[in-house]
Amino acid sequence: MTMTPLARLVQTHKAIAHPTRLRLLAALRSGPLWVCQMTAIVKLAASTVSEHLSELRKAGLISERKEGRWVEYRLSDSAIRDGILEPIWPALEDDTEARADAVLVKELRRVPLDELCGVDLDLDRLRRPKLASAVAKAAQIRASDGDTR
């Protein structure tokens, strides 16, 4: 069944209208991520992250690629082409949570998936100094948000 433009617009805005989904979209802006990485970033159960990703996929904002037991997500070509997310990026640049996530994304991309997922996403168990530094910096960024409230 083809969706009407109005129904598509509603579905897209409903998908965007959640803080975790906005954080996931912001993380994907810098390139594709695997579910394991996104779960570590937002610190939610894999099932919860999968539900959020499902909503974003149904809205046509992201696409997935499976490789063995791993699933990789990226911003969809149509979301990029249509510029639907462009108005969101400037606001997220000033968001403490999105800035902290960006610090983690950069380092998590360097950790092999087997290693990251092998510690049940307990980043402290990885013993990677640069990742530990990124986790601490992200926590500092988040804490600074409390100072401005």
C-alpha cells in the first residue's frame, strides 16, 4: 500500500520526535554505524535501540545492511537527497548530549565489533586508553550541561 504524502510526513515527524532517535540520527550523520556501536553510545538495551532503529527505518530515514550477525545502519539516500534532516543539524550542534555522543562515536569506530560486543558493551572492560579518555570527555560534556540548567 502506497503512503500518501501526508501520512509519510506524519510518520517521518513521529520518528524524529524522540530524543534517542535524534541522537541516533546525529551519530549516523558522520557515517554508518553497527547496532552494537549505537547501543554503546545511547546506553540502552539492544532491544530498545532496535525498536528506535525500526521506527527510523519505517520512516525512510535510515537504511540497513546485514553482514553475518551484524547489522549496519546509515542515513538513507532519500533522507540525504531530500534534505529532510538538514533543519535538525544546527540545533543538535549545540546539544550537550549530541556533542558527547560525537566524541564517543569517533573512538567507537576504532574498536573492532567482536571486541566491543564481546564485553557486553561495558566500555570500561575494553582497556583502550583512547576510548576511556573519550568516555571521560563525554561524561564531562554531559556534566557541563547540568551546570547551565
